[in-house]
Amino acid sequence: MILDTGSSDLWLPATGVKCVRPDGTSQGVEACGFGPLADNTFGIDRIADQNFNIAYLDGRYVTGVLGYEDVGVGNITVKHQEVALIDHAYWQGNGVTSGLIGFGYPSMTSAFHGTDPALDDDKESSAARYTPWIFNAIANDLIPHMFSLAIERGANGGGGQLALGGLPSVTFDNTWASTPLRMMDVKTGSIQGAKNYSYYAMVRTPTIRTLRPGARRQLLLNCRTC
């Protein structure tokens, strides 16, 4: 699966998924580049009268149904976790990974009331927010309140390491910096008036200079897909 800190949902492509082009016309499932497909249909654990619908900044999108499954990452298992099975997708995968797990905040989950994704809108009343896997793992005391990534680059790099509740087993110099996370409005990208945590956003201090002599402003750092 792909790990994404800029979204919050966990989804898998289901057997029978319909693969489409950007304009919505059908194409063979191999064009989406998924790895193995999931055959679970949720059964009695399917969530009625809801649908899953997410679009990413690069134009890819997937839709499907929602339900509950026990989900394990390494040796850490969250029971009865809400997840999505995808039945419609415009995707450009690598033929290896299947689906995505998001470590973002609950305010960015992509479940909606109703069964027709075409009727979804951006009103908060239309959203059916839920708790993502990482937040359930923390709330259930399965891991301490942190996760960390060591990203390794290069074709032969192996991809790096994810550590849940601690630090990855890589060499580091033990020099640290920390700053509080800030609430940020997903739609406007502003911290002004924001009421919920969304992206992992922080404000760099001290303030930085703008081009106008003597003027100063704050720099908002927004980690959407780091």
C-alpha cells in the first residue's frame, strides 16, 4: 500500500473494479496499475447509505463503498476499522502497490452520506467523518502518540522506514527541533479561522521578510504529501 500523510483514508481496489480514463470512459483494469485486488465484500459489516469518494491533487480519483475490517500494520492491529473498497477508479499505479493508507486527521476523511458519489458536495453536512487507522491505534493505546518516517531515495534505496510510536532504525545525529502543529482550513489553506486540524501544518518562527522593506509575515509550512 501507499503511505500518505496528506490524506486520511484507507482504501483497497476490489475485484471487479472499473478502471476509467480522466474523462470517465472505461479502459482495462490493467491500465490503473493496481497490484493484487481485494475480494472482501464486507458482508454484514458494510456501512449502509454511505459512499467513499476522493480526488487527489494530481487528478487521480477513486470511489467505492465503506465497511469495517480488522486492519494490521506490522504487528499492530486495529479492530473494526472503517475502510473503503474501490469499485471505480482513475489511477496510475506501479503494478505493485494496491490501495493507500492515509495518516492525516479525521477532518479530511472522504466518506459521504448517500450511495451516489455524483451527488457528493463539499458541504460539511454531506461528510460522514470517521477516525482513521493511525488515530484509532493511538486512542486504543496500541502505540505512543507519534509516528516517524525515514525516506530513502534512489531506485535501489528500498523506500525507507516507517516507525509507529517511535523512531526508525537509521543513523541520526540526535539534533532535534519541534514546533506545535497548527489548525488549517483545508479549503482556503489558511490558519485564520480554522477550527479543525487537517494537514500537518506549522508556522515557522521567527517571521520572514517580504520583498517590501520593513514588512514581515509568517511562513506557513504545510506537509500535504511528505
